[in-house]
Amino acid sequence: MIRRHYWWWRQEIPELARWYAAHLPGNIGDWARSKVLRRQLGGLGERTRIGYGFRVTNPELVHIGSHCDFNEGVFLTGGGGITIGDYVGLGPGVKIWSVNHRYEDADTPWLLQGHEKLPVTIEDDVWLGANCFVMPGLTIGKGSILSAGTILMKSIPAYAIVAGNPGRIVGWRKQPPQIERV
């Protein structure tokens, strides 16, 4: 019985530390989140600010680069792995999922079919506006911008400007090279 309680507490204490740090306001909260998350995430770069209300599942599978800025209420489900590059900004309420429910077999309740785990990669110099949602298995190319409220269901190339539900390319920060016609 003591052994069972030991393992239960060993799992609960890191989660409790994340919850407590997530709910501390102001600069002291930013400092506490950086200290707690540096020990729990798979990687956390220098000078990255994690805002109030940050939530993460499977933090050991989440890698965040340097000089990033995460606003309030960001939620990452890291079960499939999430890699975030340098100089990435996430607006308030952004959600990045790397896990989704399976539902292919119509004869089996979806709740009994388990989960699909697909990694998400966000390259350097990307900005996700407020309340964006990124589905599992996607790559967001370097220098891309997602406008507020975008639901991203497909990977996007470097320097794309994306908006809408589902997210569509509406412009470019830098034009992609012309494709040679054969």
C-alpha cells in the first residue's frame, strides 16, 4: 500500500507544480513557469515566456525553442510529440493537438478505439494568432503566420499567411520560388 501511494504521489506532484505555476500572475508567475517547465518539458530554450494559464499534457514530449512568447491560456497536448522552433509567438487561447481519437471502425464505439498520435512541428519565426487550433501531424513552415481563429488541418509551407476554417493560404510574407515547368 505504501508503494502504491508513493507512485501515485510521484506522478501527481509534477502535475500539481505545473498547475500551481500556471496560475501565478505577473512576473513572478512567468519566472515560476520557466523554472517548473524547464524541469518537466523535453526542452525549453532561453528567454522563452510562458503566459498565465498554460496547460500541457505529456510535457516530456514537448520541445520549445528560444525567444518564444506564449500568451495566456495556451494548451498543448503533447502525446504525439510537439516541436516548436525559435522566435515563435502563440496568441491567447491557442491549442496545439498531437493526439486525436480514432473513429475508423463504425461498429466499435469511438471511445473504445484508442488514440492516434502524430507529431506537430512548428518551425522558426512563426506567429499563431489568438484562438488558433492546430490538428495532429502538421508542419507549419518557417516564417508563417496564422490569423486569429484559424483552424489548421493541413501542413503549410514557409512564409505562408493563413486564415479561416479550414485554414487556407491567403497571402505570402515572402513569395515561394517559382516551380519550373517541364
